[in-house]
Amino acid sequence: MNDNPYKQKVSKTVGWLLFAIGIIAAVQVLMTQNGAGADSARTIGQVVGPVLISLVGLYFAGVFTKAR
């Protein structure tokens, strides 16, 4: 990844923070939906953003090493 160990620590920390923020946001979206009256397409559309943010966080944390 990087030769500098400080940059590696910062990258991993930022990655795990992005992952946590993305998961919290996705759970918040799912919890605030109106139960049986919620439109599934709208729910999926609102959850896609936080899930993508959490995947980018996992990439920065080093979980996905060969992502291209």
C-alpha cells in the first residue's frame, strides 16, 4: 500500500470510520421507513449510498486488497 507507516494507520482508521458511518446510515434509513407502507424501490435507493460508502471504507481499511 504505502511505504509510510503513519499513512497506513491513517488510511486504515479513515477506512474503518467510513465503514462504521456507512453502516450506521444504512441502519438509520432502514429503521426510519414506515413499515408495511414503505416502497421497496425507494428503500433500496436510499440504502445504496451508505452501502457504497461502507464498501469504500473497507477498501481503505485494507479488507479488499485486489479491487480494480
